[in-house]
Amino acid sequence: MLKPSQNAILWILAAIAIIAGLLLSLRNAGFYSEQSRLIESKTEALAEIERMRTANSGAEAALRTLEQLPDDTGDDIQELLDATGSAAEIEQGKIEKLSAGWNLRQSSVVFERIGAEALLNLIAALETNTPPWRVAGCSLQSLPGSAGVLRAALMLERVERTQ
């Protein structure tokens, strides 16, 4: 049999063990709560990365297509405009770097008088040029007393390799 003093010591040790266990449980609850929030934020970040990867796959496919184009810069825009037989005012716009080795070139072209058919032929020539020009914007105005003749402003852009 235990002496009363030994019994008291055992009760004190048991109480200390219970209190220590409770304190460790509380500490771990806070730690696991923090870790749970961290895991949640990392899961959200991974979902965002996956959305970005999906969105980027289209850009990567476009870049692979561009890389298959020949290195030449295609016909000079002036040569294509001269083929219309109409005077045009060309303004070279900005050149924006897209990615390593690629730029976006913008130009605007204004015709004071151009036939509608000549304009359509020009647009077809621009879009089939290598690399192609894209009509990013177009403003047409009919001229009074001139059937089929327009005042036209085109905003053109194309992707080119850097030299």
C-alpha cells in the first residue's frame, strides 16, 4: 500500500500530466488550424496556376505556329498599297515586344479615295502576306457623288520576328 504522501505525489503528477496534455492539445489545435489555412491557400494557388496553364496553352500553340513561318518579313506594306493604284498615307505605329524574339508591329493607313473593290483586294493581300497583317480596326466613309468610292482608314497589325 502507498503512503498518503506517495499517493498525493501520484495525484499531483497525474494532474501535471493532464494539464500538460491539455496545453499541448491547445497548442497543436492552433498549429493545425494555421496549417489548414496554409494548405487551403496553396490549393487555391495551384488551381490558379492550372487556370493560367490552360489559358497559356493557346498562346503556346500560337507561338509554335508563328515559329513555323519563314524568316522573311514579307512584302513591304508600301508595295501592297501601291498595287491599289490609290494614294495612301501610312503612319508607322508602335512596336510592342510580345515575347522573346517576337514583336507586334502596328501601322495605320488612310486613303482619301479608294474603290471598294480595290480596298477588299488590298485587305485580302494584307491578310495572305507572310507574315500576315491583321485589320485591327477599320473606318469607312462613302464619298458623295462617287458610287463605290470610299474614304478608308485601316489600323493594321502583325507579329514579326525580331531581327
